[in-house]
Amino acid sequence: MAVDEDRKGVPIAFLLFSAPAGNKQSSSGYDTTILTKLIRKWSESLNRCAHLYGRAGIIFRPISAITDTDLKERAALIIIFPDIWLLICRFHLRQSWRNNRNKRLKGKSAVTMDLKRRMVALERSLTATQTISEAHELLAAERKVMETLQASHPRAARKAIQHIDYLDKYWTTENLWKSWSDYGRTVVASLLGCTVDGVIPTTNHLESFNGVLKRVHLRRWQNGGRRICMDVLIHALVIYILPSIFEQRRLDSEQRSRIAALIRLLPGGASLLEQKKCAKPSAPAVPKVAYLLRDVERDARAQELVANRQISAPALLPGDIGLTLTSYSANALAIDSSPTTYTIRMGFNGVVSCTCRDFQDRGGACKHIRGALIVLDHLRMRGTNIPQIPIPQSLADAQELQSKTFLTITIRPQLPTTRAAEKVEDILSHVNSEQDVEQGDDDEDDSASVATDASSDSDDDGDDRDTVVATQTAQNIAALGEQAVSRTMFELRELGPKFTELGSYLDYRTTALTSDERDEMGKSLGQLINLQAKLERVLQLPPNLPPNAVALTPSAPTPLSPSPPERVGKRKLLPASPERQQKRHQSFGIH
């Protein structure tokens, strides 16, 4: 999938393959060999037909691509495009982190919930790092806090340290870290010649299109919800579905062009269109004055802050115009050497504000402001003479108070041309109000293009290009190897005690095995021997061997047991897929 100039996803290729027989889930049937073959065929067809699109002689070399955390997908891309810069989808990454966090920190106790919130804050800080040393410092500082906390809450702190070790040893390796941190997005932005916001952080465009394809387009061709035969599927995609998608894009483009042509006929219409084209889409302005609406969650968090004594006593502002209070972050612990604090300003004229991100981004009244109001109420009940704060009760009241308090420019009467310009602006906003359906974290912004054709290189910078290609290839192979070893060692640490326990069980068997038991035992032994051989190969790798010295090849598929030959002349019809139709399930994987 590509992303167009309007930041909308556009399908450009379908790679179709069926999962192996016996699979319980389609994604578990991903195979590096199959994916490599499909991507190679697609790349070769693009190069072979480049002259049809005015790109004769230009080799298709995508600069960057974004995938989920699957090793087999990433390996296939590296095999075909060795110098590609691979990014990991932020949604899938944080989904893995969330699953491991929930696996370690179970329960709803106050300590557990506090540690969960601290881990979430740590994860967000990790994704924003620009150097690997900065990431390691964040992990080391949080580990030190948890080690201090072990004296009072040993079990919860130990589980939090296990999650920190997972983030550190599994994901924060030198080359793998570049795939999911802001450093990687910064590098890709420089390669693409765009801003960092122009590098999409998630695969939401693709996930959204897959949902529309399954629930809208393909459902029209299904009979009773059954799977579609492969020939019917290809026929529908090529003849009906794809043409309808591009026809819709063409009609939308023509409609926008017609509306723009009409707007240009108006006085000042051309300049207004130019401003609209250059302006970045922005969210509605959040009032800088708090307003109090009913919010059960924020009220509960405010009660927790007051109960934990995380809000200070009020002090007078200069000029006696109001009060100021300091609130500790809800994630702060008593053992923190430098906890995060926020300043709450409560003016006697009703102007209330807070320095926390929640208030700055969402407005309203954050938990710190609500907690400060509770503290003031408690002081009044004890006899302290504190005037009531006339905080606004609605968004309109807050905007009116803000305009009266902060507006310093002269308000002119609205001219007819101003009203016309606002009407045109409303029309443009209505036309461009289409949005892609997205999934994932609310903090992530799915915004722009990721993979492009590499331009042809001149003879002068050919040597530099070769050097960059070799360096990036080595980094890709190293990152893939780090992820593979991290995943293997993580699983072995979990399964190691189980292997020892299983071995102790076998000590109780003293008689000969039956034929069925021998077959099952032999199959299990073969799997263990295969794993042992691969572990020995990795252990014997020279320590100073560069990553690109070993050719990366897809692993051979597991051979199937021989079956008796079928009778010639008897055709065996295969079903559309060896697996049943599946519905999307919540992922609980940590890889």
C-alpha cells in the first residue's frame, strides 16, 4: 500500500497465498520462503514494466517500509531489498509491550496500578529517544527506582523489573532499537526528504483497508459467509474491486477540482486556496481556561491524589489575584529523587489552569485541578477563609472568560468579505473531512508516506551510494539477528525449567515404549535435535564476523511425511483454503 498526497492509503499490490494445512491462524502460516518468492516476482514485474510508466531503466528500490514485529516478513524484505530501512509499527510494538506488562503486573491493587502507569510512561519515553545511550539511561534509572521499592513491595517491584529487563534485553539492542525509536523515523525522513511527521508511525492505513476489503467489498461476493474460491477472488479483485476504488478516487478528485474552480472565481479565492494548501491540518484550539464538566474517571483520580497527599497546600499568587498549588505526578513514588510536578493556578476571577499535558491537550479540568478544588473545600470546612473560585461550567463559558481576560487586539465588525471567506472555509473543511478508519493507541498519529521509488544515481555519487547500501544491509541483518536471538532466549528462559521438569518425569518410565509412543517420542526428539543443531551453529559463529559476511537465506520448509502415490487420472479438488474462516482476535503475543 502507498500513501497519496492527501495522506490516504492506496492499494498497489495484492500478495495472495494460503496458509498451510492445520493452521489455527493465518498469520502463523507466514513463511519467509513464500513471502520472498512473492515479493521478488512483484519487484521483477515492476522493473520489467517500468517503461509503461515512463520509468524505463529505473530499478525499483524502496527507501523504507514499515511492518509489524513479525520476523518472517522483515527477513523477506531484507532478502529482496538489502538496503531498505525497516521500521516497526508503533501500534504492534506497544501492543507487544502492553501484553508483557499485563502478564507481569497482574491485579488491581493501588501499587500494581501505579507501577503499570509508570511502565506506560517509560515505554512512551523510550519510543521518543534519539540515542541508544538515552534509552539505556531511562531503563537504568527506572530499574534503580524499582530496586529501592523492593524493600516495601518486593513482589510488585520484582515483576516491574522483569518488564524492564524485557524492554532492555529484548528490544533495546543497538540495531533493533533504530527500527522503532524516533531516531529511525528521523533518518527515514531525511532519506525521503520530508518532515518527521511525514513518516507514518503505524500500519493503520493498511489495517483499515484490509477491514474495508473484507467487510465491504468481498462480502458482496460471499455465499452465506463462506470463503471465496481463489479464481473468483482474483476475478473480483481485478475486474470489479480495484477499478471501483480508483474510480472513486477519480470522482473525488474531479469534485474537489470543480469546487476549487468555483472558489477561484470569488474575490480572494485563489489566495484562500493557496493558504489552505500550505496550512497543516490542526486540531481545534483548546481553551487555556479550565471548565468543570462531569467526569467520573478524572474525579476518581483526583480523590486518589488527595488521599495520597500528592497536592500541596495553597499559596497566594503575586498581587493576591489567586492561589497556586503544586501537585506531584500520579506516577511519582516517595523514593523518587526528582519526581515530576505540576503547577496549578487558581485565579479569584475564575481563570484556572494547570501545566500538565492532559490539560494542555484536552482542556476541561484535569485531575490535578479537581484535586486542588477538593483541597480548598477541605480547608474551608476547617474554618480557613478562602473565597470560592467561580470556575466556568461549560466550554462556551471558558471561551468567553478567556476572550475577556486575554484578548488584547481590537475587535472589528465582521465585514461581508470576512463572512464569505468563512463560508468558503466551511465548504473546504466539509470536502476534506474524510478520514481513514484507524486502530491502535490514541497517542499515535497515522499520517503520511513511507515507501517510494529510489531515484537513479549519478556516476559521481555511485561510490557513496554503494557504501550506504553496504552499511544499511549490515544493519538490517544485525537487527534481524538481534530480534531473532532475543526472542529465542526469551522463550528458552521461560521453557528451560519446564524441560528439566519433563526430564525428571521420564525417570519413572522403566519399560519399553509401544510403537505409538515411540513414534511420538521420536518426533519430539527430532524437533529437539533440530533446535540443538541451530543453537550450536549460532554458538560457533566467530565473534568478529561482520553481519553481512553471512548470506541471509530463507529457511527451508519442514518436509512433510511421505504419502502413497495417487492414482493417475483421478483429479483431486482442493478447497479454497485449508483453514476455516476466521474472525479477527485480540493479540496477546509479546513478540
